[in-house]
Amino acid sequence: MPIPATLTNLVVPPLPPDSDGKTLSPEASVLWNRLLLAAIEKANDQLEKIGEIEQKRQMINRD
């Protein structure tokens, strides 16, 4: 059972919004945190699905 390519795509964390690279306003920080959490959630979903595929592979190999 192959792992779909969509599950191995790199999840790139977003850059800080409206930032000079040194400081973030409180509003920009909140927005950036939401974007970072969304990226983490996507990566975790990919890992969970890969884990499910691996479990199915192990069950198939046992039989």
C-alpha cells in the first residue's frame, strides 16, 4: 500500500505578516500564531494518515 504523494508534501510554515523581520505587533502576532497552528495541524494530519497506512501495511504483512 503506497503512501500518497499528497501526504509527503512539505508543510511550509508561514512567514510573519507585516513584519520588518525584527518585531511583530500584537495583532500580527495573533494572526501569525493562527497561521502557524494551521500549518502544524496540517502536518499532524499528514503524519496521522501515514501512521494509519503503516498500521494497515503491518496487518497485511502479518497475514
